[in-house]
Amino acid sequence: MNNFRTEFFRLYDKKTASGELKFSDLGISKDDFTRLCTDSEFILTEEKIKDICITMKLTQEEIQKLWEAYK
């Protein structure tokens, strides 16, 4: 699993478990989400990652970790 996927799902699981976020809130297509789950080489576009940071209401620290994992 790539670092981006690991970090994304850590944040996603945390936000969904707390009830702060639902899948439908993300704005990610089901196809992209499925690829993110199953394709170890798949990474979302930079624009989509920026949108997700806002939608998930990530802290500055969480955003930094996600971007570091992207690079």
C-alpha cells in the first residue's frame, strides 16, 4: 500500500467513525474510491486532494501529513 493511501484511509476512517463525514460528502466518484482501495498505484489528482482537505475539514497538521504522503 502506498503512503498516500495509508494516510488517506487513516484520516477517512477517523472522520467516518466519528460521524463527521460520510462517503457521499467526499465528492469522489465510486470508481475513483474503488481504485484507491484496490489499485496500489492509483493516486487522486492534486485538485481532488485539495478538495478533500477542505471537505474533510482537516487540520493543518493532517493536511501536511497527507501532502507529505502524496510526494
